[in-house]
Amino acid sequence: MTDVMNEIAAFDGRMAKVVGPVRSGKTEALVRRAAACVAAGTAPEDILLAVSTAEAAQRARLRAVRALEAAGVAEPQATAARLAIATAQNACLAVLATPEAQAATGRTARVLAPFEYNFFLEDMKTLGQPVRRLRSVLNRFQQQWSALAPEADWVVPGDEEQALNLAHQLLDASGALLEAEVAFVCGQYLQSEAGAQARQRFAVVLADDFQNLSVAQQTCLCLLARDQIIVAGNPNETLAVATRFPAPEGFTTFDTLRRDVTVFTLEEAFGNPNITAFCDALCAAEGMDDAVTADERTGAIRDIATVKWNTPDEEFNGLTRYLFAQAQDDADAVRDTTCLVAPNKQWAQAFAQMLERRGFSVSCLGFERLGGDPRSFDRARAMMAYTALNLVACPEDVAAWRAWVGFGNYLTMSDGWRALLDWCEEHSATPLEALAEASRALAAGEDEPFARGAKLAERYNEGRQLIEQNAGRKGHSLLKAVGAEGLREYAALTQQLVGDEDAAALFALVRAGQFDPTHSDSARAVHISSYEQMCGCSYEAVYAVGCVDGLMPARDAFEVVSTDEDRARVMGAGRRAFMSAAGKGASTLMFSTFSKADLELAERTKMQVQRVRMEDSRRMATLRRTCFIEEAGACAPITLGGQAVLADLGID
């Protein structure tokens, strides 16, 4: 432990800021501070360690066990379980879940899932505003909420005000929040007189990767601290993972906008010096702060290289053969300390399938969010299974009913739902009462109480029948009944079930997979992660796959139809993600790339095509490896041919 680490662990002031380069121990410093607080007598429940992702929270808790043991705390594992380690979003939701907060705000802590947001968007289209304009307006709303800006200060009379009013009507009726609203509503509550008792909920608040949080999230964490708050981060590692609108300026100005803030600077980087040097070299690129780099590097020099294959198929096959050979030589060489970073879901699934064929256990993270088309029953199976399980678990959940009645309709029944809400307003009724009335009228052969009432009633009756038939089912039987059995999206869940989970417990697992996904807890499972989900993690070996322009960074960074500002924004976000993920490798770092791909595949996955040529009657796209490798200059790794790498291991 360095002297600075010791100082942070022993810090007893009101506010502090910890800044340091990649792999300098920022997270470890916060974990050790938490352990020191417990050792000094602070109740574990009175300490909040806020992180960016659920996976980061899971790993921080494992670190806490070791830190508590080192601090001499009895029963370190049980004590670590009592620490409040959570994402900033979940810390805000915990505040909003209290009866006092719900009474004061009139909102519940129920957040719309990403696919449910699409139904909300369809309902917003009933305003008749141009779709592009409407999306822009909604993006502005979410940006302002993330900045904790009072609505009265920024809403523009006219179309924008109309849109905001409808958004409130839809959300109030469904009893739900948008993801960007959570910290906004929580912040308003904590700043109000009604929220006085909720303020300063924790004696100590330790906020990791503070630069990843929105202004609203940052403010909420500050308001929750009673005796001490310590924030840690690095603006160069800013990722849009905790929110779509991170505020790195909130971290950089933390000490200048407040009095008596102690600043701790970690200057030493740990791990493979070649890896940390590569990460620091990227900081010299435009838009990065090269002041936050390592003055010292400690660790053994190990492997770092770029491996070039001819095609994606060669990459999938060759790299997994390489890992298989390593595992044959050393059974512990390839396990949960190994992570493949994938640029998209397709690459993640391809590598997962190849690894499983070679006998590996695999855990994927960052690609769980349900997709499909709600307008088609066949293409909405995963979403419908989620909604069906939601209804069985929570029959009065209006947001779930809204999604349920919209499946299979070209306009997702947005016109009918708008008519239903108008009827509710006229009759001072709830949406569930309106659906029940439509069902009664249909059964009695009466006229519809509102437009499209008969169609809504049919779907409502189907939903009620589903609930009645499956209320007593559990585990695998319930998953099968709601249509989740055999779907790839639920494969990992199926494997972890005990079998006696009731609807509420099962839905909690499914919902956690959408909002708070984590890797499998199997020590034998190789990890495959998105770039964003690398935040807060550390591995012995990191393999970044699909390292070609268009996949990393995204093709939008090169589009000539975009503005310079848009291209720079996409390029900067990609560079930070790339650098941050590379820095998670303690010993080994490999960038895997390829030089060409079938043109159809290249276009479908949005690779940046350099030129097209014919090979064996096939159109092949010539590609370029990610531009970020060249940006590292002299610190860029050597390039090796894939076949040569395999040959060195004795693989033909």
C-alpha cells in the first residue's frame, strides 16, 4: 500500500477527491477507506460505496471482504454484505422507494425497461409532431433532467410544453419513471423540505468513477452524505454507462467549487507497464487530459500485442484455438480472470458459441437488453415473455399492461391507449378500471366506452386469463408458461434456476438482468463483456476483439454526412472506452483484428469499408484496424500474424 493509499484510508475530513491514471488504485483506495471506517466503529449500513454498474458493485464487495479482513474486522464476509454498495441509480431508487418519498413526489420507483420506453415513444407520437423533432425534444428533456434543471426554467411554450405535458400524463398513468428521471426526481425530493429526513442518510459516501455520473446523480450522492464524502475518478475514463449524460466536469471542478476539499493524487500505475503506457499514450489524443497520467509504473512486463487475422471467421476460430491451447497447458490460465471485450452483440455471441464448442464455460455481460419488434408477435417473443412474467408477478402494474395490449399491433395500439387515457381523465378512473370497463362492455355486447376499446379488452382478457392460469406456477414451469423456454435471451437464467422460484422471485431475476446485469459467479467461466461493462473491473488478461474501424470506434466517427462535432463526439467516446477497457488488463492485453470481411457482413455490422474487391466471385470489403492503435504511437503494441501466433503454440 502506498503512502497516499494510507492517507486516504485514514482520512477523517469532510470532503476529498481522489484522482489518478488508469490502474492507479482509485477503487481500491475507496474500498480500504470503507474498511477503515468500519474498523473505527462506523456501522456498515451507514457507508455507501457508489459505483457505475452492478458488476462493479459485485466486484467491489469482493474487494471489501479482503480489505475488512486486512483491517482486522471480525466476520469480514458478513460485514461486507452489510455495506451499502450500489450503483448511483439504485441508491436514488432506494430513496424513492420509501413511502415518504412516494407521498411527496407522487411517483413510484418503477422504471420503464428499454423496450417499454418504445411504447412510451409510440404514445408520444400521437401528438402529431414530426418524429425526428419529437425524438430531439425527448432527448432534450432527458438531458435537462440529468442536469437537475427545474422544468419551469427550460421548457419552451408550444410544441415542447405540449410534449412535456403528455409525457407527464403517460408516466403518471403508468406509475413509472424514465431512467433519466430517477436522479432528477430523487434530487428534487432531497432538496425539498419533505425530503429533509432522507438527506444525509449515510455517514460516509464514497463515489467511484464520479465522472461517469450525471449532475443529478452527483448531487444526490452529495446530499446523502452526512459526515464525509470522497469522490474518485479520471475524466479520461468517462463512459456513458451509469447515465446517457455523464458530467466529467462535476469531478474536475469538485474541489474548485467547494471549500476545504482535500485532493489526493495517485501517481503510480500498477500492472503491466506496457499496458498502462499504452493507455497513457492515448491521453495525448485530442479531447483527452494528458495531465492524468502515471509518473511511475510498477509491475512485470508481460504480453501486449495486436494479432491480425484475415477474416472474422479466422478471428473467431483462431483466437478460441489459442485460448484452448493455453488452457491445455495450464488449467487455470483461462477462467474468470480472462475477459474478451466485444464491440457488439454479434461478436459476443460468435465468440461465446465458439468457446462453448471448445468446452469453455462462458459468461456474457452488456448485451442483455431485450430487442425485437413489438408490432410482430413472432419478433416480440422475448419482450412478451418478460411482460407476461411481469403481469403474473404484479397484476396491477399498469406499465406492463400498457406493453401487453400493444403487442402485435402496427401502431402498438397507441391510438387506443391515448383514447383510454382521455376516458380515464373524463371519468376520474385508472387505466385498469378503464380496461375492466371495456372488457365488461365487450362481454355485454355494448358499444365501446372509447375508441379501440374492444381490441384493448380482448388483449386485457387474454392477460387476465394468463395471470389466473399461472399464478401458482414456479421456476421452469412458469418460464415455459410465459413463453421464455428455449429463447436465447433466457438461456443463462434457465441454467441458474433452482426451480422453486415463485413469480415475484423469478421476475426480480429477469428484471435484474435488464437493469443490473452481472457476470456468472462461476470461477471457471470466461467472461465476454461490452466496453461499458468493463467499468470497475480488473482482469489478468484482456482480449479486445473485432478491433476494426466501424466497430471500434463506431462508423458514425467517420460518416461524411455528420458534422465535425458529431464525429469528434463519437470518436472521443470510443477512445475513452477503448483506453479504459485496455487498462483493465493487469498482465496480458491483446488486440484482435482482421483485414477483410464479406461485404454484406461488413455493411450489416457497420464496419468502415476502405474498398471493395472480388474474391472467388464474392464481394469482399477491405478493412483497417482501429485507428486507436496508431494513436498510441511508440507505445502501440507489436503486430503479429494470427497463424504465426498459433504456430508458436504448436497449432497448425
